[in-house]
Amino acid sequence: MKVVTFGEIMLRLNPSGFFQLFQRGELEASFAGSEANVAVSIANYGADATFVTKVPDNALGDAVIRELRGYGVDTSQVAKGGKRLGIYFVERGYSHRPSKVIYDRENSAIAESSLDDYNWDQVFSDADWFHFSGITPALSKNLAEICEFACRAAKSKGLIVSCDLNYRAKLWSRSEAAKTMSKLMEYVDYLIGNEADASDVFGVSLRDSDVTSGELSKEGYKIMAKELTDRFGFVGVAFSLRGSISATINDWSGMLYVDEQAHFAPKYRIHIVDRIGAGDSFAGALIYALASSYAPQRAVCFAVAASCLKHSIEHDFNRVGLLDIERLMEGDKSGRVQR
Amino acid sequence: MKVVTFGEIMLRLNPSGFFQLFQRGELEASFAGSEANVAVSIANYGADATFVTKVPDNALGDAVIRELRGYGVDTSQVAKGGKRLGIYFVERGYSHRPSKVIYDRENSAIAESSLDDYNWDQVFSDADWFHFSGITPALSKNLAEICEFACRAAKSKGLIVSCDLNYRAKLWSRSEAAKTMSKLMEYVDYLIGNEADASDVFGVSLRDSDVTSGELSKEGYKIMAKELTDRFGFVGVAFSLRGSISATINDWSGMLYVDEQAHFAPKYRIHIVDRIGAGDSFAGALIYALASSYAPQRAVCFAVAASCLKHSIEHDFNRVGLLDIERLMEGDKSGRVQR
Amino acid sequence: MKVVTFGEIMLRLNPSGFFQLFQRGELEASFAGSEANVAVSIANYGADATFVTKVPDNALGDAVIRELRGYGVDTSQVAKGGKRLGIYFVERGYSHRPSKVIYDRENSAIAESSLDDYNWDQVFSDADWFHFSGITPALSKNLAEICEFACRAAKSKGLIVSCDLNYRAKLWSRSEAAKTMSKLMEYVDYLIGNEADASDVFGVSLRDSDVTSGELSKEGYKIMAKELTDRFGFVGVAFSLRGSISATINDWSGMLYVDEQAHFAPKYRIHIVDRIGAGDSFAGALIYALASSYAPQRAVCFAVAASCLKHSIEHDFNRVGLLDIERLMEGDKSGRVQR
Amino acid sequence: MKVVTFGEIMLRLNPSGFFQLFQRGELEASFAGSEANVAVSIANYGADATFVTKVPDNALGDAVIRELRGYGVDTSQVAKGGKRLGIYFVERGYSHRPSKVIYDRENSAIAESSLDDYNWDQVFSDADWFHFSGITPALSKNLAEICEFACRAAKSKGLIVSCDLNYRAKLWSRSEAAKTMSKLMEYVDYLIGNEADASDVFGVSLRDSDVTSGELSKEGYKIMAKELTDRFGFVGVAFSLRGSISATINDWSGMLYVDEQAHFAPKYRIHIVDRIGAGDSFAGALIYALASSYAPQRAVCFAVAASCLKHSIEHDFNRVGLLDIERLMEGDKSGRVQR
Amino acid sequence: MKVVTFGEIMLRLNPSGFFQLFQRGELEASFAGSEANVAVSIANYGADATFVTKVPDNALGDAVIRELRGYGVDTSQVAKGGKRLGIYFVERGYSHRPSKVIYDRENSAIAESSLDDYNWDQVFSDADWFHFSGITPALSKNLAEICEFACRAAKSKGLIVSCDLNYRAKLWSRSEAAKTMSKLMEYVDYLIGNEADASDVFGVSLRDSDVTSGELSKEGYKIMAKELTDRFGFVGVAFSLRGSISATINDWSGMLYVDEQAHFAPKYRIHIVDRIGAGDSFAGALIYALASSYAPQRAVCFAVAASCLKHSIEHDFNRVGLLDIERLMEGDKSGRVQR
Amino acid sequence: MKVVTFGEIMLRLNPSGFFQLFQRGELEASFAGSEANVAVSIANYGADATFVTKVPDNALGDAVIRELRGYGVDTSQVAKGGKRLGIYFVERGYSHRPSKVIYDRENSAIAESSLDDYNWDQVFSDADWFHFSGITPALSKNLAEICEFACRAAKSKGLIVSCDLNYRAKLWSRSEAAKTMSKLMEYVDYLIGNEADASDVFGVSLRDSDVTSGELSKEGYKIMAKELTDRFGFVGVAFSLRGSISATINDWSGMLYVDEQAHFAPKYRIHIVDRIGAGDSFAGALIYALASSYAPQRAVCFAVAASCLKHSIEHDFNRVGLLDIERLMEGDKSGRVQR
């Protein structure tokens, strides 16, 4: 199985532990981005993952390659050039203090890249699945077009296409997103997201649910998925379901709607180390599961367990392996020491 | 609005995370002290804050100035000289292990300072509010006298005066505290503290309350505040209310008694990063709120929300801004990531 | 009172906080091992503790001596020589992600040591108690024999002998353990362990209990202890009782069965910093309590409170002192700051 | 004395010690920029320094203010807004491995700022000296114009104007620099730089000198300064003189040409901790010395001693105080411990 | 060009900076080994490098793969299994204090590996060069045989074979080394080493040289190389030449003897960050140069410049790129900042 | 052999590497003091060392005991009580920037201790040597008297007494020092110091020497030692001889004058990691050598080699062992890696 993902990877900078930004003189430096996170998840589970992006031809671009390659992601299709690598700053919240993210991603190499930077024919040779998120087309007009081009190429080669909505209000307005994303949905087989993204981008709203209370309405999610499926003809729709008790404790679950059936995973009450990248870890695990032909119920349980564990991992990448996920799926939440 | 605070600032040394003192070879170094913490809070909210103290004329004194000035606190009235900067060591507790504080503050520059070190006339020009805590007069006989002198000067210039009881058994006995503090209460408009301090210093005791169980009696606090108001003629009395479940989890609330009315803030169940300085953050936010003419209910809610957030911040200073506090006051405890 | 413990001490390597192994470029280095942990606990409480082991004659062996000696453990009986110091890697879990331990302890100096390396006559002069765990005889045939020799020498000198079962499936099979341990039980006065170890080694199983649910059956533990006492003629049997909610939250208690009576300590719900070494801290505190002639009920309460606190301490050694334990035994779980 | 400087301040990120970029997972974060460095030097010596810039209205901009304010620099004239703070990455060299700097400064708040962002009238009230470097006009067309506007305003208010050439080939071509800088020289009283900058920007070349060999020709520098003075009518020209033996060892001196006299400071052979910002520390100290009416010989000796010491300081800012500089000027290079 | 190297890779642990082992509670963790270091150098220069080894199937083995793969080394031929990864501890010297290395490498996965673990046919397909060092056959009898098997396979496929003598007295005696290595020399085209290794293993001794004085006799090295070439029929012999002034300052050069001509590189006086791995960086660069058909003089200059720079890099791997080496070869030792 | 030393031990705080004080938010914490440093050196060489002091009965005092005990120093004679542990701050210099030490040692437990705190009879039982430095009597009047009492007790028991002058201008004036120290010299057999101390305390001045130039006059030191010997009747006088090139490079040697003969050690040119404690390491090694009956020439060579190596060790304690010193004495300055 070979999955291709396309998007931006950035330098992520955060103070250690629960310090605030610039409270101490050091920052932890890692690399992350929605589609890169998905690629790392998939490579981590043992499948082939190719990440397509453009990075500057300097020590930052080199470090991106080194990092991804270390995780086993194929970086042979990464274009080099352009001005800069996008950067984002993370200040992790705790208890009643929310996490904060500051983006400094304008004018990045990928945002200013052109169709010529990528050889989609080569990229998709032998590939089975193409994944991107709503962030990629939001980065620039160029990228929206390249996304569409890539989607078309993928479909023409018989790949399955998935998209994580990932609506970012700082990148574009709801109406811009709606317009561009609706067009791209034509190529998409599996839609992944959460209810807020679906509401922001496609105007579908959740009935009978109170997110801030942590109470989730199974029926509401199912209806939402059905609406989207009816509108865009998806093969499946998957939602990660988060109940935010505080910055420290969250409930976490997910739904996969396929063949007019909604499959819900168990709900986990999570103590959080770092929740940035959790949605991507849900997408990555789900794609792996679906591409591995897991039954829908098992697929969503796998995706939720994988992303549940992500919350306990520092930084964006979900470094968790298959065995850990399977043990959790089998119901062992005890956290007993493995010797 | 301009607030003046007067007290000691010390070098705070603590091992990182939840290591014990001297378990590792490094200590985190910051600067803190009850009244300095209050000044930083107020400057942080955008008001003018002047901190009056005395620090030694060496690299430690210079670092104090640099730190406070960075937060926007006016340090032009800081005296320089004397022998040393007080120091305290903090070992943060976790779960059933309590936090521990070791003070090494004797013979500090401020404790041995004299009336000549301060120009109260200049200090109070254009000022609206004067704040000190019970620690300042406890440090030395000199300081008790200087405190009284400063209070008198403040009142004569029409400033509002507030005092945080902050009883420290290692600095003086209850009877010494009672005697000195009672005299100073003559000048105080707003008394701030918690029930243990009020009991230790003024012998008032809380009825119908079991602190260790975390159960708090609203009526008891009101009676206590009334008693104190009757005795000393305060404009208002504010208590922070803590229910200690463990070193990791606390309940936190507060009351402001003014015009014979007790206003209670909502109670927050907090996961704790660092609770040292939380009381000061309550005082600082309350003074800001009162000096900004917030209604009593809003003032105490602001103070409790601000100090609730302080528990999630490393070290003494409450680095939290107005927006974060207001969002929490509006009920958003979800800790959702702000992008 | 003088307690002798005999076993392996290893270099422990773990990433800081909740990072995964080799996620960052640094590892925290400490030294630990079941019987060394027990010796440190006992020295910490002010009693004499002698630790017998063999370490290589290089910078690692020197550091072991320096570390133990610092805690006041008598290292005069430590043999020097052999090839290497055992090593183990710890990755601390969080929430649903379990802690993991990787051992690299084969061919260690102690595992390859011989009877000639130790002078038991000298070791036991003036000693009152001898303690070892099931790890020591599991390390090599030599060590099983040396253990028996030491037990015999201890009994002949009138020492009390205790053993913590500590079954390690990676070191030997259940049947090997059963055979060797059963023989050693002949010399043992106090058996310490948990129900899983007892079940693995002696085939006794707990009735009416569901460990993963955290529900513990008092009666079941008592029956188990009685069975073991009947079989091996122990003076007492002690179990630590753990209910694993997650890698972050555990319930913790313990039972001491002596004179046909089962004494249970209160149960603590613990937030965990580092649980490795908790069982050893239970054993160390229990031995101290019994050797100090605490009544059974007080002894088990002391051991459970001490080991409850260990969960809040970084690394294996329980650095907690008598005062902290006693305060917790008296019921103060509030974690209030001690100034 | 009050000095105003105008320019960009950036987030500086470097790995600790002599690690290469992204070799470890942490970066040291500080803030720096040529003119900010100059302002910090001057504030450090006890004079008034106002730094004019524009920073984004987020946690990065706030941290810039906090840092500069801490050093006593007046930040009341800093504009807030725009997209981003410029960033640069430093990899410190050692021995034969050169230091490397990667800039990521395009589209910074200041580069995209407009004349309206600054109130030069207010900025220059009570000021005595205006300083900028060649980096500021190189950042954007806007800034070149704002620089000229500021120069004109400064001169009209009777301020002395100084400029550090600081040619950056990545920001503009030599011919662009020559054109813009020549125009700005009209307002400049003191030109500061090194021979390479003068050669790059104004095409003057050093005769009889071999920089790579570390041999410096005093006569050549004097001629160069005379040429520049004749062309632009400067009051004075100052060069820092560096002989690069390796990334670890440098020779360092300087010349001040004024009234047709060249004054040379002694040459120091330096072991280097961090040389980034050394040129700015030379400029800052020289401006302080000249504005304090030091005689030319003493002024250049002060500037060279100050910047010699900068090489031993981590990060850009020269944190060295007057006493240390004076002791070095008096000839004490012994580095004996000061107790 | 594709180079295959075969040998052990270990976990390297060292305290940061110039602390002694276990003086602080942290160790820097990296991975290194002579032939792995060579592979990383070659991959770093842009050529294909395959590293063959065996690592345990646990988190340590995974981290080895991740690290090497990050640097672009092909790890597809790494066998997984066995008991453990070898470990070594480094304490870096400074001034008169020498660096110290403690090995803990017995019973490693590779040392206990068998011929079946490697598929040399597959390994050498499309390969041009095979490299190993004297450490590999010294690790175990198995490995000596596997080495010979691999050499034979390499020669039969027409590969060039190189060997770095790397005599380790702790692994085998001189006579054992002489016997085994002499046999392996039959397959070796290029011998790499230093004079001490050649003397230890082959009993050839340097005339007219006093290593401790740092004075090196060019003629002596040439005679030594000729002797070895005459005895074993090498195509070439290369020596790295080190003059040890202290642990902080070394002279460094090298010689390549080929076609009866001795080519010497310039000598560099180096300030040292970390010299472990320098010899491997010499070998790696030399192999790259020779495989790239550099003329002998250029090849040795490249190898010496590359390894000169390695001394300024933390840990074993030479992370330096082609551009840096070429600039140094062109004579720029100035260490000027590259912006 | 058993050596007793008596003096203050303090908490030492310094920023890592070459950062300035409070430039970063962490400080390295260790424990040190002249006589404690001497005791650690002696214990390190394998002899018995007892350190007598008084430390507060809190976590700082406990950590002192743990640290010293770890190094094998007998701490059974350490008194507990008093107010505080002295503290000192170190900022390490580099190149032309001098190291700086800020003391905060007033009112320490030892400074305020009384004769009753020490049992000299017990302290000196079985002891051979008593050592103190000029710091101890300078700390307080009490301590000057206790020192004299201890000296008398030591002499009456037949111990050899040594004193390191260690003049500290911040603790007392030259005339106070002269008066007190002259009286104590009556009991002293070996005087240790440097020429500056001898000049400050006893008014003897070095002829024919220019310390700042690094040129040392052997004859001058001999005359100085003879003068002191004639005046006080010493058995021997030892000087450490330092030539301060810069804060980074020093020359280091020493002289032992005994039986009217001056024995000089070779001079080492040292690159410095941390020179604080170097004088103590000279004294410690000299005492060990003399108490071990080394011939004078060997003794001073041993002391100089030991203290040469100390300059390469972080923090005060000289952690270097006998083997390293002997290798250096034998002339190996090459710093070659020891594997």
C-alpha cells in the first residue's frame, strides 16, 4: 500500500513543558504540518508514504528531509527552492489556560510554488491513495489549482482520494473555503474532519449537540455525515469527536459513516501531553485502516485509539506503533508498565 | 490608574518539573515576592504599577530591575544598596506530596533598609492606590515603621490602601502580627487574604467550614468579613477560597465583601502547574478591577478567574493577559486551542 | 537497626518528562535496582542499610558507589570487577500510553559474580535483617546459589529474612521461578509482593477480584496470604495493591497479613510522576516499620503512605522522609504548601 | 544624553554551544538586530536609548518589548502591527568551521511599515543622536524613504546622525546600496563600518592590506577614511578592524578618523564565544563615547575594548558594563577572578 | 556511486560539554560506530551509502534505523534481532585532561550474528565499493568469518575494497589482529589508518618521528606505506596524521600513498569540539574522493579538510557538506561568518 | 592516613557555559568551599578525609551531606543547625572577560557557630593532619577562636597542621588578617598560598616578578618562602604560581620550599574550563602527597599536575584521580583518547 500526501510542513517552535512562549530562553524545535503528520503516521504503521511539498534549499529544508526520511517517509518527491519554511509557535495550555498557536507561514516555499515544481505522474506511480487537507488549497491560489490538478491526476490513475477539512479561519474566509473546497470535493472519496470544520466550510450544522458540555449526539453526527454524503457523493465521512473538559482533560471519540451506516468508536477520557496533531493522527490511522481494508467499525476504532494515544506524545507526529494501538483497542487502558 | 506596591522581591530557585530540591544539578532562577507579583499583574493588565523595594547593588539587584522593567513595572523608586537579596527555594509538590518552601531572606537589603531609602512623596505623586502585604512589616522593625509611614503618606495624598494579610509564621508570632497589623489596619481600605490568615492574625475563625474537605461555607466567610469590617472599618474585604484536594488538584474561588454584601465568584477545579503566587495574582487582579471601578461581582469574578489561570503558569508572576481572563469569565473552560 | 540487601543495581536511562525513548537527544541517567531501592529507602529513614552487589571497576561502578554512599547506604561490601553494569531504559507512559522498560542486563558484573566475591560473614555482622528480591536469583544460576548461601548464613546468624517476589518473565520461566523461589522460601520470614507475582511464581490465584477494573477484594487477598503462609510458614505476607486506572492515575493500597490477621491500609488515588520503584519503596518502608517494631496496622499504613508518595518522585529511589510519610498517614492529603 | 536608533529587531534562534542547526531538538531564542543591539549597548552604559521599530501585535512583539524594556531601552515609540517578526538562524562556527546565518526576514512588520507608523517629531524630542545602519534602508523601498525622512527630521532638530554601513548582499546589490546609501550620507556625521562594507557600498578599496592574513595596514585604513570623508563630508569615520585567524580566534581593533587624524586602538587577540553583534557593540560604544565627548583616542579605545568583550558574550546584545570596559582599557587582560 | 560499509553501530552516551561522566544527571544520546560514521559521511556528500549491521528489534534498533535513514543512508540491509545494542560512554577531555571512552559492546546483536543474517549478494548488487574497519572482525570469530566472506563476495563482484585498521586493544591482542587482518588484507585495495594502528597490527614502525612532540616525518610515513604496499599489494595506503598538542589543540594532516608516490595534505592546527569519529570522517571522505576519481593529491586534501572540520562537530558523525570542505581546501581558514 | 579539614561549604550557583549571571533562567547548583574542596581531593585519592563544618538542618544541609558523603568524605562530624547555608554566585569569564564571584555568605550556620558545636577530641582521634584556610577565621570572631582552639587541639594530639592563606578582602582587612593569621601561624607546619595572599596578609612582597606579564621569578618566590619560614618557623611553604594570560589561557606551576630548598614543578599552559577551586586542588594534592611521604620535588609536581587538571573540570571539586595525575606528571600532555 502506498499513500501520497501533499501539503505544507513547518518548523514548530514551543517552550518545553507548560512554560509560556518566551518565558524561557529555549524553544523546542520540531517539524510538522497536517499532511506530513499523516504521512508519518502511515509510514509508522509500516505502509509506504510519500510526502509531497516544497521546502527551501537551506539548513531548514535539509532538516525537514532528514526528519521525515528518518520516519521512513519517502521524500524523493519534495521540491527544493523558494524563500522560506513556514513557522508556527505553540504554547501548550494547561487546566483552564488554552493552548495557543501563532502562525508565521506566509510566503513559504510551498505557498509560492507552481505546478512545475511537482511531477504528479511520477508521484502517483504505484500509489493507492492521495490525501490532502483543507489547509493546502487555503495557502495560495496556486496551491488551490495544484490541488485540483493533483486530485484529477490521482483519480485518473485510480487512486482513492481523501481530504481532511481542517478549516483555518486565518487562511481564508468561510465563503472562500466553501467555494474552493466544494469544487475539490468532486474528487474526494473520503471526507475527514470534525463538526466545526464541516459547519464552517459547508454550512452543515450539528443538531442536538452541546460541544462545550462534552455531550455528543450520535444521531446528529450521523445526520451531518449523511447530508455531506448526499451533497458530494462521498464513499465515507469520518469525524473525530472531541469533548473539551479543559486543556488538560478531554473526551475523545470518532465516527465513520459509510454505506449509510454510522460506526462509533468507544470514548476515551484523556489526560493530555500535547494535542496538536491529534486530528492528523486520526486521519492517518483511518487512511491506513481503510487502505488495509479494515471493516468500518474496526477502522474507526483503530483511528480513535491511535489518536487517543497521540494526545500523550510530545509534538505533532504520532510516534505510536501498531502494537500499542491494538492493545488499547482490546480494552487495556490500565497503563501498566510493560517490561 | 497608578498602583504602588511595597515589599520584598527575592531570588526564587526551584528544580524543574517535579524533581525534588538538589535531586538534579540545575535550578530554575526567577524573581518573586508578594508585592512584586501584584505589581507585575497590574502592569500586565495595562495599568501603571510602581514597585518600591531595596535591592543590593550587584548582579542580583540588576537582574531584579531588568526582570521587573521588562514586565513594564516602574522601577525608578527602587533603592539600591544593602547586603543581599533574599532567596527562597521551592520544591513543587505533586499528588500527595506537598510543595515546600525554604526561605533564606534574613538580612536582605529591604529588611535592613531605613526610612531614608524611600522618597514616599515622590513615590505617591500621581498614584491612586497603595498596596502592601503582611510580609513587609514582618520582615523587620524598621519595615513595620516604614510601612506605617508609607500608609500615612498614602492616605494623606488620598490614595486607596490595600493590604494582603499573608501571615508567615516563620517571620513573626501571631501576637506580634496581631499587634502590628491591627495598627496598620487603620489606614487600610481593602483587606485581602484567606480565612487562615485572618484567623492567625486577627483571631477570627470560620464557622461551619471544613477546609480540608474542600467544603466551603459561604455564610461563614461572609460573617468573618463582616466581623473584620466592623472591627477595622474596611471599605471591603476579599478572600481567596481554596479547597485543597491534593497538590495536583485544587478548588479555587473567592469572595468580595463590600457594602454589607458578599459577592462570590464561581468555583474552578484546577489542575496545578505552580500555585506559588496564586494569592498575589488574586490580589493584583482585584486591585486592578476595583481601581478600574468594576462592580463588586465582576471584580471578584475577574480576580478569581485571573488567579485560577495563574495556577497554570510556571513561577510566581501571573503572566496572563486581560483577554484570557475575560474568556474564562465568560465561561469558556474548554481549553480549546486558539489558532 | 541494620538491614542488608543484596541484588543488582543498574544504570537507568530515560528521556525527560513524557518524551519517548530517543525522541530527544538527551537521557536522564540515574542508578536503580530493586534491592538498592530498598536500601536507599531504609537509609533515608535513618536506619543502617548495607547494599551488597558487584559493579565493574570503571566510571560506572564508581558512580554507583558515589550515588549510594550519598544516600548514606553502606557500600563497603560492594565487590568490584566483572564486565559491565546492567542498564535499563524507561519510557514513562501517560494517560492511555503505558510505561515501557527495556532491559539490557545480561552479563552484568553481579550476574557473573561468584561466591568468592562476597564475605557474608562480614556482611551480616551486627545486621538484623536480610532482604533480597526474586530478581537476584533469576539473574543467573550462580546468583541463585549465592542467594541460598546468603539466606542460610543470615538465618544462622539470627537475622530476619524478607523477600520481594518481583517476578520478571524476561529473566526466567514461571516453572524455573517456582522451583528456585520455593526452595528459598524456606529461609524467608516475610514475603512481599503483589498478587500477580504470587500467582506467577506460586500459582496461587486471587478470587473475587478484577484487577483491571480497579476493584479489589480484601477477602481474596487475605485468603491468598493465608495459603502462602500455610505453604511456606511465613511470619508475615505483605501485598501492595494497585488499581491501574491509567498510566496517569492509579489507586494504591496494601495489606499485611500476620498472625492470621489481614491489615489493610487506606487506599490512595494517585497522580503519577514515576511509578518505577514503587513496589520497592513499599518493601523498604515495610521492612523499616517491621524492624522498628511498628504494630502491623501501622506498619502497612506506613508502607503504603511511603510508596504512595514515591509515585510523585522522579526516578526509582524513594527520597521521601519520615515526616512526609507521617503527615500523610495522619490524613493530610491536601498538598498544601509547607513554608 | 539620548540616542535614538531605528531598525529591525528579529527573533534569533541558535542551537546551544557548537551544535549545528537542528542537530538537537532545542534552539536558544533571543532577540536582536543591528540597531537594537546599539540601543541596548547605550542603555547599558547608563544613557537614554530609544529604539524605533515596528513589531507584530502578538506574543513575539510582546516579547521584544519585554526584552528591550528590561535592558532599559525606551520602547514607547515602537509601532505595533504588521504580519510578522523577522527571524534569523545562527549556527556558531568553531575552529575551521565558519559561523552561518540564515535570514528569514522578508515581509516583516518593519519592512512593510509606512511613514505613518512613526512620529519622528515625538521620537526626536530631547534627543541628541540618531543612528541607523545600512540594513534599515535595504529592507524595503518604504524603509529607504522613511530613513531619509528620519535623517532629515533629525538634522532639522540638530541631532548628530551616525550610520553603520552594514552591507548585506542578500538584501540588495552593491549598486542599489551605493545609490541609496550615498543619498543618505548627506545627513550622516559619523560613518561606522569595516573596510569590506566600505568597499562593497562605496567602491573604496583598501591598499596594502591582506585581510585573510590578519595583517592590517594602518595607513591604508586612514587613506580609506580620508577618501570617504572627502567625498561625503563626514565629521568622523570609524572602522572596526578584524583579523580572522579562525572561527575561534580573531584579532580585533579599530580606528577613528576625525579631524584628519587616524586614532587606532590596541589590538586584542580574542577567543570567541559569539561574534554576532560585535560590530554593533563597536558602534554602540563609539556613539556613547562620542556623545559623552570622549577624546577621539579614548573613544576608539573604548569602542574596541567594549566590542572585544562582546566576543565573550552569548547572543547579540553586549551586556558588558562600563567598569569591565574601563578595566580592559587600562590594560588588564589577565582575566583574573573578581571576588 | 554506491558504497557499502559493514560494522557495528552503538549507542553513544556522553555528558554535555566538558562535564565528566555522571557528574550531571543527563547524558547526550547519539548513535555511532566506525563504519556507520563512514556511511553517513558518504551519504552526506550525496553518494549512495548502504550500511550493513544487525541491531536488536526494540526501541534502540528502531532509533538506529531512524537516525541513519535520516542522513540518507540505505538501511534496507540491516538485520534485526539479537540481544542488545552495543553502548559506549564518552567523556570528552579538555586541555591536559584526556578524553576517555568506556565500551560496553560485548554480546551485541552484530557480534553474535551469523552469516545467515546478511544477504551479501543483494547487498553488493549495483555497489562499487566495500568498506569495513578492523573493529568488525575483532568483535567475534563469527564476524571475522563474515568479514572474509563479504570481502570475497565483494571482490567477486568487482568492488573496490577498503579497510580502516582501527586497532582496538580491548577487543583483541596484537597477534590475533595480525593474524586475522593479514588474511583479510588479501582482498583490500585501499588501506586506511594511522601509524600507531599499522605498528600495532602489522609491526611496521615509523622511523624519524616523535608523535608526542607533534613533529611528523613525511619520509617515515612514506616508507611505512611502501612497506605495507609491498607486503600486501595495496592499490593505495592512506594515513591520517595527528599531532596531539593537548586535548584541546591538535595538528591534523594526512598522506595518501599511491603509485609509489606519497601525497601529503596541508597541516591544520585545530581547536577541538569532539574528536571521536575524526578518523572515520577521514576514511569516509577519502573513499568518496577516490570513488569519485579525484586525483590522489586532491583526494587526500579533501579527506584531511573534511576530517579537520569533523573536529568542530559534536558527536561522531561528520555532518559537514561538500561546500564547507571545498572552501577550506581553497585555503579559507578564517572562519568568517557566512550570511 | 586521615586528614581533617574545617571550614565553610556553600551553595555554588552559576549559569551554564559562558552565559552571564541571570542571562538564562537556569543556574547550575553545586556545593563548594575551600576546605571542603580539599577534603574531596584527599578522599578522591583514597585517603580518609573528615570535613568539619556546620550546616542548616534543612534540604540544603541534607544536600551538602549527600554530596560530600558521595565523594567518600566523612561527614559524621558535621554540626547541624543555624540559620542558613552560605551561597556564592559564579560567572565564568572567557577571553578578556574576567570571572566574577558574588558572595552571599554572612550569617551562615558555620559563621554563627560556637565552640560547643564541635567535638575536637573526637574529630582528631586517629587523625594525622589538620587543614584550614584563612577564610575560616575570617568568617567571624567565633570562628577565629574556634580555629585557634582546633589548632591547639590538633598540635596537642601530634597532628601536622597546614593552612592555605586564601585572603579574602571582602571578609576582613589586611591588618585584621595579619593579626589573626599571625597568631594562628604558631600552630602551622605547612603554609600554602600564592604570592598575592602572602603579600596581602604578611606584607612580604615578591621581588623581580611581574605577575600580569606571566613572567615568574623563581628566585623571588624562594626568598619570599624563606622570609615566611624564618618569621613563623614553618616546616614548609608552598606556592601555587599562576600566570594569567587571559580568562581562557593561564600558565600554572608551583613551588614547595622545605629544608631551605625550593622545589619547582614544571609549568603548564592551560586552557580553562573552570578555575574556581584550583588553589584548593593544589592544597589538597599537596597535603595528600606530603602525608604520603612523597619527596618534596615529587610532592610539588603532584600538586601542580593535580591542580592543572582541575582547571579542566566543571565546578570546584577536583574529581580527577591518581592515575590521571600520574600520567600527566610523567609528561603526557597529549590528551590522546583513552579507550
